[in-house]
Amino acid sequence: MTAEQTSTQPEGLHQELLTYSYYRDAELRGSNLIYRLLRVLKDGESQVLLSEHLADETRHAWLWTERIRELGATPVPVTDGYQVRIGKRAGLPRHPVELLALTVIVEQRALKRYKEHMNREGTDERTLEVLRAVSRDEGWHIDWVRRKGRELAEAEGEPSRFDAALERFRVIDEAVWAELEEVERSWAEAN
Ligand SMILES: [Fe+2]
Ligand SMILES: [Fe+2]
């Protein structure tokens, strides 16, 4: 992110604004994964769960947007965030079992990151409030998507397909996360 791109934003907010913008971007792109699942998992139970899940993810994106607005800013465009980097390495899986596995991995990453942020010293009360609200939903998201992935793989006579996909995406997630930690360190240095 260059200084020009954020030049219309309030001074002194650089790192905070970037962090929330990246969170918002990950939530919006996560919504896109759920939207894709809505089109491939046609059974009634999945349709109900996915509708609620999609509503949660778009609300999460809104909560980060609101937090950014409270800072007197607008979201910074994010073109190299977590999901874009994952997509570059993993492609977009077509098979529903793999789409479900990828969803579990990105949800687990979000939860881990939000928890880590909650434990940071000096995090303000409003941000903690948002972090708690978004983390609250991730538990049921992970549980039902994982259950559905295993169920589907078994029903298709390939019981190990889901866990194999989880493993593959986990390796990719870790590589992407290491890159993003590097990016964050560069923000801290620029501050
Ligand atoms: Fe979320
Ligand atoms: Fe989620």
C-alpha cells in the first residue's frame, strides 16, 4: 500500500486502517465462497445453513466497515489480501468437498487471527467488541462446514477426500500467512 493510496485518509491511522480493511476484505471474499456453496449444495439443510452463514459473513464485513467509519476513514482497497493470495496458490476448487475444505481452512485462520488480535496489549474496547462479535460466529461455521464436508466425501465413496483437501489447503494457508506477516511487519516499520 503506497502513501498516495491512503492520502485522503486521516493521519496517524495507517496501520489500524489497513488491518481493518484487510479483515473486511477477507470477510467479503469469504462471503463469496459461501455464495458459491449455495449454488452447489442444493439440499434443504445446506441451503438453510448457508443462508445464515452468508448473512453472518456479510455482517462481519459490515462490522469492520463500521469500525473504519468510526475512525473517520473509508476502507482502503485491498488487492493482495489473504483470500487473493490463497486463490493464486490453490485456485478455486470446483468439487464441493474441496470447496468445503477450503472454507474450513479460511474460517480457522480468521478465528485464529481474531483471537490473537484480542490478546494484543492496548487493543481498544470498540475493536475488542467487534473482534468478539465476529469470533462468536466462527465456531458454528467451522463445525457445520467440516461435518458437511466429511459427510459428502463419505457419501461419494471417497471418505479420505475431505481430510486430504484440508491438509493440502492448510499447507497453502501457512505459506500465505507467513507472507502476510511479512507485509504487516512492513506496515509497522512504515508507521
Ligand atoms: Fe467471518
Ligand atoms: Fe465465518
